[in-house]
Amino acid sequence: MKKNPWNTLRMGVMSCALIVGVSASVLPAAGIATADTPEKTVQEVTAVPINAAIPVVTSTAVVVKEVVLTSSSENLTTDIKVPQLTGMVDVRYQDELNDIILSHANKDLAAWEKDAADAAAAAKEHGYTYRPYGLTITYTLKSDGTGNPAGVVSLTVTTYGATGGTGMPRVDTYTVLNAAQAQRVTLQDLLGANYKETINAGVIAKIDADPQYFFKDQFKGISDEQGFYVEKGEAVVVFPKYAIAAGVAGSPEFRFALPADLKITPNPTPLPGADKVKVDLAASDVVVNADGVSLVPFRKVAEALGYTVKWNQDTYAAEVMKGAQWTSVSVGKDSYFFAKMAPVALGAAPVILNDSLYVPVKFVSDILRADVTAGATGLHIEQ
């Protein structure tokens, strides 16, 4: 039988060993086994505050309802169907996640409308025929929470823009745990602490098996924000089109089988106000611009508060995410938003200073909704 070069790789992940390196100097003396001390089996226990909400995973099916977006521009044709999840136990998380997905689609639509208008104007100016651009957004619910692992909901959203030539689809993936307090599911949750080594080895094995279709020198290992989804008991790792393979491959996917009894353990989260994150900024961290607006280092504050920060060098914009919460800021644009709030101006646009992005202090207080107090030595932030 002729081998199909595009059969995706299936690798069984039977077990993953988690090895944590801890210096003996930081362990209690009673916890160190010596030749004179009988070795004891110790069961690791995670301490949970007594006022923490009890995490409950549900295997009830999540359903998708779609929102159709259209454009009034004669320069752009659209086929946009945006998924909105329903049926999650954590309704607040569900609403925030839906808002993220819808916000991305609205931003893509606005950007393509502008590009199409610019292209139409250029065609008219130079006397050639303009062919309307096209924007298509589709989705697939890969896991509804009733499969393996239990409670895992996985969704892909594919955005494809056409300008008359070969398009570059973007595949966004969303994988979450449907629990009383929902949370993002990571590749480490699915494949263990050594997930990068496992996936990298699998990808390289597939590339070596079909070298004529892949660009081996372009694969440098998976990233910390690697796209993936869960489907039929497998973790499916997704790469952008042309990233590591020829265009005929589309967006290459690599499948890794998950143990049949895999369970994702919810991370208990204290009730609001029970365990605030505290950040202190020195006076030297605060910059006052010519208009008297105080600015603080964006990444330093956001990461200290527990957000993940992603910088886009092409657009000079930064995104912050924590759970389903998401927002973004752009250099030179005094426009800020969070979740479903309308964009607001804070008196100063984000700016690059000494190779770092700075935002107004009001971004921390008004957008991230943290408590900010000024003291003699700097700023104190709590969230």
C-alpha cells in the first residue's frame, strides 16, 4: 500500500515522569532520607485555603451558537461565522472567552475593510480593475467536554483573507476545562512536564519520515504559546501554513494520543479578595511625561500580576492574558479596553522608553482594575 505522506503522526503517551529539582538545603531536616534513616513514602498534598471554592469538573456537553458578522463595504466580501460557547458551568469565564473570540473577529473585519478600501483607492488612482478582497472566518468545535479528557472543551477558529493570490490562513485554538472555576488547559496538563521534548521528538520523526514535504531547518522546536487542540482523545499540535512545510500541506498537524484515564485537575482559586497579588514599584520605575501623566513599565506590572504578555513586533502592539481575560495596547494609540468595555482614552498613548513599553498608571487602575496607591518610595499595586 502506498504511504500517504500526510497521515498525521500518532504517538502514544503512556506515561510522563515529573522530576522536580529541589535543593536539600531548603527541605526540612526530617524530610531528608539518609543511610541511617528508613526511607518513607511521602504523598504530595496541595494546600487549599479553607475559603477556596471547591473545583468541580463537568462532562456536560458545551454547545456553540454562532454570530454572523457582515460588512457594508463594497470592496470586501465576507463569510464570517463567530462561535460563542454556551453551557459552561463558569458563566463569567464563558462570557469573557466569548468576548475575546468576538473581539478578534471584529478587529480582523475592521482591518480588512481598511485594507480593501486602500486597495480599491489605489486601483482607481492607477487605472486598473479592482477585485474585491475576501474575508472568511469559520470554526470547529473539536471537543465538547464529554470526551477524553473529561470536561475539556476545545475549539478552533480559522481566519482566511484573500487578496487574489495565495492566502495565509490563521488558526486560533482555544482549549479550556469546563469546571466550576474554568481554566485554560495547557500542553503540560495533557502531556506532562516534558511535553516539549515529547512533541519536538514527534515532529522531527515525522519530518525525517517525509523530508520532501517539510523544511527541517525551519523547525526550531515548539514555542511556549504553541497552538493545539484536543480531539478524540488526542492532543493535536498545529503549525501555521508555510511555517515548517510546503503550502500544499496547509497548516501541518501532529497528533499525540492521550492516556484513556487522563484527568485534568482544576487549580483551586481563592474567593475574590482572599489572596490578592501585591506588586511594589520603585520611584525609578515611574516616568512622568511632558503632560504630567505618570507611566509604568507594562510587562513588569502585567507579569507580576499574573498576566501572560505577548509582543507583536509587526504591529507594535502587546496583548495580556490571564485565564479568559484579555486586552491589548498599541504604541501611539491612546485607546484602551478590557473585556466588553468600550475603548477609553487615558491621557497618554503607550510609548517605548529604553526598549521597554510604558503605559499610563490609569491602565493598571482603570483597565486591569487593580488598586494603586502612591507612597514615598513608589507605587503599591494590589489585585
